Amino acid sequence: MRSTRATAAVERLKERSGNEGYAMVRNADESFYLVDHSGAAPVKLCERMPLDEFVAFVKAYGPQTPRRQTKSDIAFEKQLVKKS
């Protein structure tokens, strides 16, 4: 089942955006596209893409979550700024 990565990417998009209307469509030729069912009529959000391109598209689509930073990460970035 190669579409597991694509399904997980769409589920993460739903969580990030709060929109449960996003769905993925898988074609017989192993291509995928994203659809938004939240309105009156479904809206096709992209053209057919192979798996890797589709996952990259879905990751970049919609709101992004901020990167988590530890105290060590913040201290390291401050050290980098001081050296510049």
C-alpha cells in the first residue's frame, strides 16, 4: 500500500488547517490529487502527481506549524548570531 505516506500527509494537513474537507484521490496509474469537499461543490486543488510530488505539495499547502525549539537550540542560535 504505497498511498500510506499520502494519506498521512493529508491527515496532517487536516490537523494543521482545521478543515476536515480535504481528501486525496488516487488514480489507477498511481497518481494522486487533492480535493476540498468543504464547500457546496468539490474543488480540485492540484493536478495529478506522482506520490513523492503529491506528498511534497500537501506538506507545503495550507498553514505551517512552527518548528519546535529546545532551550539548547535557542542558545546555539544565539551563539551563531554573535559570531556573525
